[in-house]
Amino acid sequence: MSVRATLAGVRSFIWARPQTGEEVGGTSARYSYAVWLRHIVNAFQRGLQVPPETVVELGPGGSLGVGIAALLCGSSTYHALDTVPYVSAQDTQLLDELVELFRARADIPDESEFPDLEPHLDSHQFPDRVFPEQFLTKCLLPQRIGTLRRALQDIGKACACGHEQICVRYSAPWNTAEAVPARSVDLIMSQAALEHVEDLRGTYAAMGRWLKRDGFATHQIDFRCHHTAKKWNGHWAFSDLHWRIIKGKRPYLINRQSVSTHIAYAVTAGLEPLASTLVFDDQGIRRHQLARRFRDLTEEDLKTSGAFLVFRKRCETSLALNWP
């Protein structure tokens, strides 16, 4: 597989074909519904304040479905931040499908429908304790849905705000912490996105700047090789030079950072780790096969193929964080 990955990188120097929104996936209503409710149920179980008023999603890809789900559940402002612009105007059919799922209080799609979707839940019943019927009915009023529909149709023009103060902001590419106002965000979330971020330290620093006091972050991270090697963690066997060839001219691939590095950057940025649900896989390469720069990986890092991390903003943290 490394030969194929290397050739793909070489080809990108010759023909750097941009990805489309469809290729990055995650466009179905049921997938968006499943992702949003997984994150919010986990936050509720840890005593965090839900629903959040202002949500930031990192790496939404070709669909704003997760953000739409958040807005349908009572959030008022949604910032979608991506490295590459995939969305010009959001298809409002996705909105209609999500509205029907929430009106039906449908069960959360489980692993039989999305086998690789993390984090897992103990129950897939609709979380009535999180979203009581009277509250959700108010969130789904026709006037409010109409305001959201107009906001989605105006993506790329301006922030659309109506009587209910529903705002959708889409920034791609984003490269400064000023993309979101400081101390304005209740929840920062991502689903299989942070493994692709090149400036991981700066991104966590930005999170520390954006979050309000007691704001929180939930991140599902995939540490696998993304088809660049035969073994799931084989990307840690490549030298830096070989990896630069594999990445080629693509705007991003994977950053090859470990779970402990994510946690360390978060703590430096003023985020307190609340929970880490790790997925282990011992069928990868062994320590003697690691490239020199990865020889100091812990045993936990070496076997962690996925993680769901929950952080909360530390109250005493200064927000004077410098963007690299």
C-alpha cells in the first residue's frame, strides 16, 4: 500500500485535483443526526450545559448537517470552519430530512447502519432528557425553520439573522484565531477532522481563545493511516521525507499526531480533559518498525486507533494566546 500511496503523492505534484464536497462524505441527514446526538448525549452525561447556544464545528467537509442539527435543537449560532471551501450554498433538502427525524424523535442510528461511527452509545433511543418534547417543539416551529432555511441559502454572502437570531457563518479557509470572536463559544466539536489539521497546536490555542468560561469541546479523532499503509498505524513507519512525498501537493492528508499530543496541546491551551474514550487495536506495526521520530510513542499511543476526547475551558486560563 505504501507504493500506491507514494505514487498518489507524486501524481499530486503533477495534477493537484481538488476534492469535492461529495468526496469528503458525511452528507446524509441520518449520518448528521447520528453524529450530533452522539456528541451531545456524551456531553450531557458528563454534566455539561446543553444545548449549547453557540457551536463551532471544525472540518464539516461537504455538509453542514451536524450544524443544522445543532440549530434545530436550540442552538442559535453555528460557525463552520474548514481548510478547503466545499460548501457554496447548502441544499435545504437536508434541513427538511433532519426536521422530520427530530419531529419523529427517531432513534439514533446505530452501528448496524454506520459500523465505523464513534463514539458508541449505551442507548440509541432519542434522548428525551436532553431535549424534552415541549422544548423541541418550540425549536421546530415553522417560523424558526424558515429563518434557518434562509440562512443556509445565503451561505457565502453574510450571516443571516432573523427574529429568532439564528446565524450561520462559514469560513473556508480559516487561518487565524480571529475567525471566531474570543470567549463567544459554548461548544467546539469535530468528527474525524482533527487528524487532518496541519497546525494542531495553533488550532487548540484557538479553541482556548474561543470558548466561554465553562465552555467545552468534544472531538472524535481517527488515528488510522487513511489508506497510506498496509497496517492501520503504518503511517508512523515513514520517514519525514517519505511522508512529504506521500502528501505531495494536497492541501492536507493526516498529521500523524498521537492521542497524547492532542491532550498535551489542549492542556497548554487552557482546556481541562474531562474524558477520553479510546479505541485500541494491537494489530498494527510494532515499536521496532517505527520511524525515528516516533520511537518515543507510548504503548497507549501506539495502540490507539481512535479517541473521543472531551475538554472543558479552565476558568483561570488567560485568553492571551498568540497565534503562531
